[in-house]
Amino acid sequence: IYRTPGANLCQKGRYGGFIGITYENLSEYRDLVVKARKTGMDFVKIMISGLMDFNYFGRLTEPGMPPQQIRQLVHIAHEEGMAVMAHANGTETVLPAAEAGVDSVEHGAYLHEEALYAMEQAGTVWVPTLSTVGNLRGKGRFSEDSVQRILENALQNVSKFHSLGGLLAPGTDAGAWAVPHGSLTEYELMGEILGIGADDVINRGIKEVINRF
């Protein structure tokens, strides 16, 4: 079964417009959500933060969207019967998304415990895309020290989230720089956290999907 949000929905002038559909206000956003539902999309994807700046630990390429606006985006999509996945980094962005009941968070760099707890309580699935950082090691494109610090921080947060009983999914963000389709780095890094091998991560995921559906 192939499920897709189609194109991501992005506020005009913010990160993501180059790969998605832009809107200028909440009315236009609602119209896009309704269109997505009517044309058979399974869920919607919203872009609510920038990217990690891999040369500087802790820095994003742009600030996250205001919390109240994030809550409104999630609420509108849920009102229309659509699940919501969010491209989001930083506690200031992920926390309000989780509090609004966002269904999944993609990436989720630089999270404080408050955001991890909020995601766990909301039943939000976290797709940390560890390979987008792990695959940069040794490539020389970015600061090696910064890349290592970003990865270590991400691994610590994923481990904490797992210990809380949070829901994790191993998505690779294939197509990102140094992340080819078929890369197993994501499963290997998750396996380090869980104390199992990459094959076991894949098999565990398959069993959980079968049990759920």
C-alpha cells in the first residue's frame, strides 16, 4: 500500500515552497487541504520550520512558524478529516505541533525534554531522519565537528524518546544530499539506540505494521 500527502503545503516566503504548493493565508491553506482530500491524498504535509545548518550546531536556516499558527494549521487539517505530518525542527516549533495533536514529526532536530514528552503524550510518530546527518560524516562538505555534535544530540533525544515509550519510525529522507534511495544508515543508527541490528529494526517495523493493520 502506497500512501502519500502529495505535494507539501508551505506558507509563501517560508522554507519548502520550491518543492510544494504555497499559500498566503489560512483560507487558502484550508482550500488546499480540502482539495487534497477530494483528490485522494491520504494526509497532508506542512512545512513549519527551516533546516539544520550543518556548519553550526544548534542553528536553523530560519525561525519556526509562530506557535498559534502551527496549532491552526493542524486543527484545520484535522477538521477536514486529514492526518498531518510536519517538517519541523526545534522545540519552539515541535512543541506546539505536538500539543495540537500533529500525527507525525519529520526530522525534529534540537528538541528539549518538554517537546519529547509532548510528542509521546500526543501519540505523535517521530521520524528523526538520522541518516541525513549520519551520512554527512567524512564527506568534507560541512564542519565535521558540527555534524558529529548534531548527530550525537539527535541520538540522545531519540534514545530518550524511546525510553518514554514514544512512537518512532525509520524514514531516511531519501533524496537528501548523501542519502540515496536504499540507504540502510537509518536502520543502523536506530539499531545502535535499540541495541539490535539493522535487519532487526526492519523486521520489527514490519511486524508492528502488520499487527496494527
